[in-house]
Amino acid sequence: MNPPTTAGAPSGRLKPPLVTIGIPTFNRARFLKRMLPQVSNQTYRNLEILISDNASEDETQALCSEWASRDSRIRLLRHPKNIGLYPNHNACLEAARGRYLCLFHDDEQYTPEMIDRYVAFMEAHPEAGLLCSDWELIDEADRVVAVRQAEAPPLQTGDAYVAQTTRSGRSSLNCPGTMIRREALNGIRFDPESPLGFGDFIVWFRIAERWSIGHLGERLWRYRIHSEALSDRSILEMARDFQTAVGSYLDRLEQADPRGAARAKCFRENVRRYLFWSLIYELCRHGRPGKRRGQTIFDMGSYRLSPVEVQEAWVLLESLRRGWGERLLFGLLELISQTPAIGGLARLLQAAPNRWMRRLLGLR
């Protein structure tokens, strides 16, 4: 399908779309039907809307065909068999025609002015390879359950971005929600083998090696937490995956550039310290094995750690400790965890605002 005619251009004169919104989807028709109007109604009109259907078996294909008949900017890709999560993201990147690219997930919400605000920033800052805004977390009923407000400047160097992300465990960029400059993306793609939920980190890090990172301090979109979300996992799973994903990137950084060894060492220590204190916080806040259900320091969905998972978390925590101070703290908490005192500590941590604890522990 041809891209839309540019407003003000002579009739019949076509121009490649300035912005491609890629929507990788799979069996999410019930969310997609609520999300597509938000994409089609963006105040920024010079769009290409690219839907990549990963062999859905529900009403997705019929729904997308119906929307394509209403909006000539929509292009449809249909994979005859499921190619996997990250390959479907890559399919959007490879088929995109725009100068700027955004990956939108099928179950999120987007304000009408989001792309307008993003394009204005990127045009004003040609050194920015990536841009994201703050966002809110919502549940299945569209209720706001948390806010993700990045402590990031409007523009920072790529090195500063990687340092902050490895130190805090939080990225000011997210997928969805981030705009990519095509020139910055170049040949970078999602690694099909990347751990779930952290594949985008590696893409951002690689782009950050040569480009600055932009941030808008406005809440322009919403991330949905629900039972079908692939990111609804426990602290133990996320800690392991974060360690694996960032570790693989740092291995690559050291191999590609020997001069990057010192930086990689610093980033590795950031990751280790972040995971150590995050697990300390979560294990204490969790209380006795199997008793506690609540949000993690990652601000993701509810979880329940089984007794086996609690023991696995302690093993991982033990492998992360360094120095006499951390070893002493680990030993004390291991003793406390076997006594009723852990319940009081858990209640204390549950009452403390998450942002206070992150600040206290230096996870910023």
C-alpha cells in the first residue's frame, strides 16, 4: 500500500512517510481494537502505520484489514507462521520507510499528541538518536497503578545513559514508547536470543555508543500490566534476565573495543550492585516464603515467590555479594529471614514509598 500523500503536495505526488509506527502483534485483537484508534488519530498526520501480524489465530487479521480499508496509511504484514517476539519487532524495523521509527505495542495507550511532540524534539536535536517520554502503568481496566518518571535530562550523552541505566536498573527508554532515528538505527536489530523484557536495552545501548539520548518529561503514553503480558514475571526471573542481557552486551563491548574494557568493568559493577540491593529489598519486603504478593522494585506486576524460588533468590544474592559489608549484611538477613522478625521488616518496607527506598539504596 502506498504511503499517504503529504499535506500541501500536488495531487498524485507521493513522499515517503516521515514517521513509521510499527505494531508487532499476536493474538491481541481485543486490545488492538482499542489501540488502533489512538494511532490513527495522532495529531501528527504524516505517518505510515505498519502492522506485523505474527500468525495470529484470533480476529486480528480481520480487524486489521477493516482498519486498513479506513486508513490508507496502514500497511499490513502477515507472517504465515509465528516467527517469535523479537524477529517480529525486526520485521517492523526492516519494512519501515520513515525517517523516524516507533514501535507501538498492541496493548498500550498513546496520547494524540505523542508523535507531534516527539518529531518536534528530534528535528530540534539532530544529535539525538533515541527519544522517549515519561509514562504511566495501567491495569486491564485502564486504572493508573504507577508512574514511571525518569530522572534524566532532556539530552544526555550515550555513555551517561548507559551508566545511569546499569546503575539504576531502569531505562529512560522503553519499547514501546521510544522514537528511533533511522540513521542511528543503521543495521542494529533485536537479538532473537535476548532475554524477554530486556532485548530493547541492548538495542538502546548499541545506538548510545554513537548518539545522544533524548527525554521528554511528560507522560505521553501508558504501559499496560495484565495477565497476558509477557513482562508479568517475578523479581527472580527479571534479575537473572537483566544480568544475562546486559552481561552479553558488555562482553560484546569489550571484544569490539579494547579501550572499552574500563567502561565495561564500571558498568558490570553497576549491574552487580543494583541486583544485590534489589534482591535484598525484595526478599525482605516479600516476608516469609510464599506469604507475600505485591509489586516489585521494578514496578512491574504482582508476583508470588514459591519457597523454592526464595531459596534460588538467596543463592543468586550470595553470588552477588562483595566486600565485608555486603557479606555481613547478607549473613544477618539470612538469620533474620528464619525468624518472626522478617514479618516486621517486611511490613516496614511495604509501607515505605518505592521511590524513597530506591533513593536510599542508590538505585537511581
